[in-house]
Amino acid sequence: MIVDQGLPCFSVLFCQGIMFRKNKGLQGIVSYLIMGSQKNREEYSAMALDDIDGLFTEEKLRELFPAKRADGFFDALFGDASEGSYDIKLAYKGSRADALLFELHLLERPGKCLACNLTYGLPEVFSRHPVINIKGVVAEVETLLGGKAKCSGWELGNTISQSKSRHIIPLIIKLG
């Protein structure tokens, strides 16, 4: 017997290999048991974990954020794409109950110096820049989810210097 003592009971429920992502606590579990699986799957936007992870293949990530976007960014910034010191690659890192976790990898270009570049202010710049278009990337991700989940917002984290030639900017897409 499960007793709800005013504390969140469950944020994730697994049933028949399906993960329910809404935080409905004990009420959601009881609803699932009473209402039946098919209706509940639709109501709770059920999605198997493998389904989410399978959506974001390397090929799909290149479509969401093509390599030429970095050239467009540097062309807009400097008037010449060859002046850019890094390439930008979108990576999928996984999911949690309330978000999809991506990263923008800034990869030093040959003969350039990523460490010498000012990458720590980039989350603010990238969040507004029309060529980088994070808002558009998020809209495309939501389309890929096929109505199984809605993207309720997004944020770029602080730049992480993973190495001299690789910096990372976390992209968190909130589900709601």
C-alpha cells in the first residue's frame, strides 16, 4: 500500500515499459490504474525512454544544427566566415523527467585558438542571435517529439571549458 503523506510520491512511473513523464504523484498512479493504459498513455504523453533517445541520432542533430550555421554566425559577426575560431556541433546528452539535455560543442578550428576567444559570454549572444536560432532549434525538437511532449521553454547554461580546444554550452529544453 502506498500512503501519500503530503510528499511527492513519484515523478516517474514505469508501467508496461512505458515511462509517464508528468509529475502527478499518487493521483496519477491511481488514475492510471483506474482509467486503463491506452487513455492514460495519451493523457500523460507517455513516451518510452528509448523512443526519445532514438530520435536524436547524429544525422538528425546535424539537420537540427548544420555545420554551416557556424560559418553563417562568423560571417554575420566578422564579415568573413574564415575568421571564426571554432565550429559548433549540437550533441544530445539524454533526458530527465522534465527536460531534454543538449550541448553546443565549440570545437577549435585548425590553426585557430579557441582558448583565446571570448566564449564565456556566448550563451547570452547565442540565445538572441538569429543565425544560431536556438528558438528555431527548440521548435524543430518539439516537432520531432510528434505531440508526445511539449517544449515549454529553454535555457543556455554557462560555458564549460572542457579542454583547450573544446568548450561546451549546455542547452536545456524544458518539457511541460
